[in-house]
Amino acid sequence: MLNFYRLDGRQTYDYRKIKITFGTDYGCCFVDLGKTRVMAQVSCELVTPKESRPNEGIMFFNLELSPMASPAFELGRSSELLVKLNRQLERCLRNSRCIDTESLCVVSGEKVWQIRVDVHMLNHDGNLMDATSIAAIAALSHFKRPDVGIQGDVVTVYSAQERDPIALSIYHMPICVSFSFFQQGTYLLVDPCEREERVMDGLLMIAMNKHREICSIQSSGGIMLLKEQVLRCSKIASVKVSEITDLIAKALENDKKARKEGRKCGFAESMPQERITALKNLETTVEMTDLTKQASDIVEGVETPAEMALSPVVPAPGVGQVGAGLQNAWGLEDEEDEEEEVDGDEPEVTIVAEKRGNKKKGESKSNLTCVTRCVLLCCNVNLTM
């Protein structure tokens, strides 16, 4: 952030790549915000209106945080994040009156259309609110309700084959733009990813349309924002909202053109093919000549010591050693004498006497040699007996 660059290479005010696609049915939208994936599905049904608003339709929002999106989400459990996202989406779309709810009335006080928006989080990589608002407003703009006819007290709902469905009347498109603050508001980032959300000090969400009208604003986190910071964020949000609105309009136009021309449309045409391409990869040639030469030079340059140092022997507690500190003469000085003793015809007892006599004459032998001879002679006596 000190160099105005982020972990993924973006600058401070850059959004991740936004991709908007629509399903085969009207009202189904799929939004990719970087690696964050959200799907919105709009449906409708005839219900009884509220007593306080008998001439207006009803809008209902339902959000689902699937464990498939993140291991932190639990299925069927209302978490704090879920409640926060649901309330912010209601303030952004329903309280801003972006949809003409009076056009959803069929029979005053008896039958109205209830528009239900189901939003499913498929993958969580940060900034769920922005992706949710884009998917919801795009799905509402793409949705078409069935046409109805009234004859007396009978209400008839026509299918798409009988009559063309009717699109919703949308006044404007409110879109949320999220800002994350670091080091007590010193640094400001747009569209925080999941890793940036973990370490941010505060979050500011501004819902605005392309007419620069603020629909809702919400701040969270333990940070106090100045008036200049809020105004700065609102100016940045106006630019981002205008770009996203144009992107939604372009996606709607492309989908309408594809349906009119009879081309294939839906998620299958827009999603990348997740195929195993490991067998199709070209062989990668690795040059090993220089590495082999360098390894040979290193091995040849190592000097071999003339005498190998003996590894020290550390006895265990309670273990004694015979001849500790003396030179090991095992099998060197007495090798010839032992061969003569084994091959000679004289009895072993005489050999013992001769050895004892030699010791009395003053021939000095080490303690280790005497012990070794005794052990060998005892073994030979036992074998002959």
C-alpha cells in the first residue's frame, strides 16, 4: 500500500474484473467479482397485499451463505454477516424505491405480485455486498413476470406461449461500493478482497445510482471517519457506479440480442470449460548442462581429510570401559603370537605358564592385551576339554 499497489497487483481504487451472465430463464443472473461468485434468481407469485399498502406489490429478499462458498459458513444458520448483508440489500433496493411496486398490483386489496430475490453465495473471496447488489439489480432488470387478465372476479395468468411476459418497471439501479480503511483511515482501498477484509480497520458501504443519488450508507468497524473522507469516498463511488451500470446495460443488451437471433444463451456458454489439460501440455525442456558442470566442480573442489576423525563414544550412565584412554592394539601386536598359540602342539597350560613367566621377566604389556589373551586361552581350553 505504501507504493499504491495491492497483493493482487491492483491499484488502490481499482475493481476486480466483473463478469455478468444470464441464465436460460428470465431473472437468473450470475456475477463474478474476481474470484467471488454470486448467483441471483428472481421469481414471483400472486399474494394478498399488506393492509397498510393495498395497492403495492411486495419485494422479498433471501440470502444464503453456503458452506460451498467458505468453510466459515454454516448451512441453515443465521450468522451476523448474513443479517448484515440482508439488511443492507433491503435498504439498497427496496427502501430506495428503485422498482415501481404499484405496477405490481393486480386487484387492489386482493391480489398483488410478490417479487422474491434469492441470492446464493457460491464462492467467497471478499466484498460480498458489492457482488450481491450487482447480481440482484441485474436479475431484477432481466426478469419478466407473466401477463394477467381480469374478467369479473376471475384472474387469469397467461403463460409465455400465450402472451409475452412483462418486464419490471425500474426507475434506477442502486449499486453498493465498499471501501476498506487501514491504519486508522490513513489508507483507503476499493473492493477489498478476502485477505484485505481480515486486517482492515473499518468498512464503508455506499449505495448510489448513476445520477449521483445516495440510496444508503453504512459504516462498520471501530474507526471514526472524517467528513472529508466520506465525501472523497462518495466521489469515487459515483465513478464506479457509472461504470458498473454501463456494464449491466451492455450485458442485458447482449443477452437480448442473443435471444432474438436464436443463439445459445445461459451459463453453459459463458462459464469456462474446466477440463483436464495436463496431457495436452507441451513438453518443457530443462537445460541441465550448466548445473551438472557446476555440481562436478563443487564435488572436485572438496578436500578429503587425510585422517578421518573418530567419532567420540559417550558411555551411558553406569557403564564402564576397559582400557579407556589407551591406544587400541586389538589384533595388531599379538596377531602372530595368537596364531602360534592356536597352531602349536604344546598344551595350553604351558602357554599360560610361559606368558606368566614372560610377565615376570619384565616384558611390559598393556592391560588390554593381557585381558584379551586370557579370554582367548579360556575359550581354547573349554573347546579342547
